[in-house]
Amino acid sequence: MCPRSAIGTEASSGSWLADPLHRAWLNTEAWRQLDFFRASLRPDGGFDVLNHDGTPRRGGPQELHTTTRLVHSYALGQAFGDTGASAIIDAGMGFLWRAHRDAEHGGYSWSVQDGAAADGSKLAYGHVFVLLAAASAAQVGHPDADRLVADVSRVIDSHFWDEARGLLRDELRRDWQPFSTYRGMNANMHGAEAMLAAYEATGNPVFLARAGRILDFFLRRIAPAHGWRLPEHYTESWQVDPDYSGNPMFRPAGTTPGHSFELGRLILQHWDLSGRPQGDAVEIARQLISRALADAWLPDGGFAYTLDTKGGVAIADRYWWPVTEAIGAMATLLKIDPRAADEAWYRRLWTFADACLIDHARGGWFPEIDAAGAPVERQFFGKPDIYHSLQATLLPLLRGASRALEELSGKAAAATARKPAPNAH
């Protein structure tokens, strides 16, 4: 079993989102993460994945989602008040342009090593993270951000965006020839995330409209038809493919409840950016999030990684990222449509994360734990990224459901965004 959490023992009986002690704790945890992951930066401007103790894992290729997520996360950090974040943003933006970017065919290679493409595949999943990184860098004033937004937007328009469907195609070879007919929710979900960020950065309504079309398909068409459990995998004609099973981490069979938390928060972000029109967005978010909480929460805490189509546990492995996404979803609901059950879940999630996932000795979060609550390395090796867990600490500090970087920038000089003393806990 995990050690007992001390989080919240001194907090008030009201909302944790408004409690000064909880907010100070979130602030400290955000800084601990930003400090831990600085060691990702190599002298050559590339990034390493870190071991549990924070030392670099040398020798492997650098994947596109590693580069882009670090840029996005440290853009959040810079907006939060981290004056040292620019070194990682600069390095990541440079590496995207000179290393990941394919000068011959255009687009961005999935992984690179020793100055060349290790895997030159062109994946929608990777390209939308380039857009997210570029949009976030733009919001903190990086001089190369507009160039990157324009370039990756052209690539997405030309090769991935299916205007007739209002969805993204998934994967092509380096020379843009298709090598599968697979269609998936994951790339589209992160596409919606990136397009919302791009709308916040540029004001271009095309990004908001496209994000809305993606969300409409999955949350207004697919989710209600499947009991608010979202199938992950589809055929070329966007029919659910119930028998598909691919990469056990990125494309497992069945449904992935962690994605329901992400999509629930994203539809609320879209609704907020759209001016909070009357409609069903809040109820859709609540249905989706509630279904995943009920199906996937395990007796000893944490979420089962995957479920079958009827909500039964398929893979019971416990990873950090579904917990972080549930925290973001519950914090957003508490800002928009607060209920006592939301507060209870928010507290339960943070109590579990504090006891079982946060590495209090060294920083960062353990990405997976075994049935006894001990860290293990089965699907993930080391601590693969800051992206999920940093957002879990920062989003609850904000008043709104959108424009996180803008609001963080306004708070950078405030007490909640000051770095605590080294002995603060």
C-alpha cells in the first residue's frame, strides 16, 4: 500500500480550490516539477528522458512528443514566473526546426538521433503536438513561434485534416504516402487540444471551429451511442473498430477512461472560448467524466488503464496521467458547475496522487505503480514527461476554464506564482 498522504490535513472544510494552504501546496509542487525536469536539456540542445532519480537516460532517439511537450510545459512555466524556462523553450524550438523538421519532404519526423531521422513517419499525433508547442511558445513571446505555427498548420491542412469529415487522418510515411487506414481518437483529441491553444494564441476562428468539429463527433455522436464510454479505434470510414489492438501504450484495445477526463475538460474549454453559449456542453462533460470515474476507479485508488466496451476492467495497470487528467477535469467542473461530489473527487484524487505517485524525495511523479503501490517500470522507463502532472498543479490555480497561459502570465508576479524557499513543502 502507498504511504498515507498528509495533503489537506490542515485545509479548510470549504473548496480546496480557494484554500490558501492547498494553493500554496500546488504552487510548491509545480516548482518542484519545473526544477526536476530541467535536467532533460542536453548541452547539444536536445532532450533526454530522465531516470527516476533525475539522471538522463542516454542513447535513445528523441521523439517528437518529448520535444513538443517540454516546450509547452516550460512555456506554462515561463508564464507562471519561471525565469529559467526560456533555456528549454529555446532549445526545443530550435530542435523542432533543425532536427525534427524534414527539410526534404516537409513535416516533422517522429524521432531523430545523431542528426538524422530515426523514424521518419509523419503522424498526426506528433504534428498536433508541434502545433501545441508553437502556440504555447507564441503566447510567451518566442520569436520563432509564428514561423512554426504557420509551417505546421500548412502541413496539417495539406496532409492530415479531412475537411469533409471534420477529423484528422492518422499516419503517413516520410514521403507522405499512406501506410495504413487506421483512424483514432487519440490524435484527434490532442488535435482539439492543440487547436484550442492555437486559437488562444492567434485568434484565428478556423482553429476554434475545427476543434469544435472534432469534439462534436466524439462527444455528441459517438459517446452517447456507447453509454458515454469512448471507443478509441476506427476504420477509414470512421466506423468503430472493436477488434483493433495496437501499441499497448498508445493504442491499446477497448476504451481508455483517462481520455474521457481530457475530452471532458476540452469541451468545457471550447465552450468557454465560444462565449459559453446555451447548450449541452457542461452536461456532456459531466456525463463523460462521471462515467469514467465510476467505471475505472480501483478499490485501492487510481484508475484502470483500459476498459472493455461494457466498462469492465481490461488492463488494471495504474499510471499517473489518468489521475492528472481527472484532477484537471474535476477542477474545471468545480469552477463552472460545482457540486459536493466534485469536491470529494478532487480531494480523493489529490490524496491518492500525493501518497502514491508524487516522488517527494526527488521530484516529478512516478509514471506507474504496481498493485502494492510501489513504482515499477513496465510500460514506462524513468519519468517520461512533465506535461500531464504540471498541468494538474497549474490548472486548479486558475479562475477560468480556458486561456491558461494568459491568466498565468497575469499571475507571474503574484504570491501564488513565486518560487517557494528550498525547504517549503
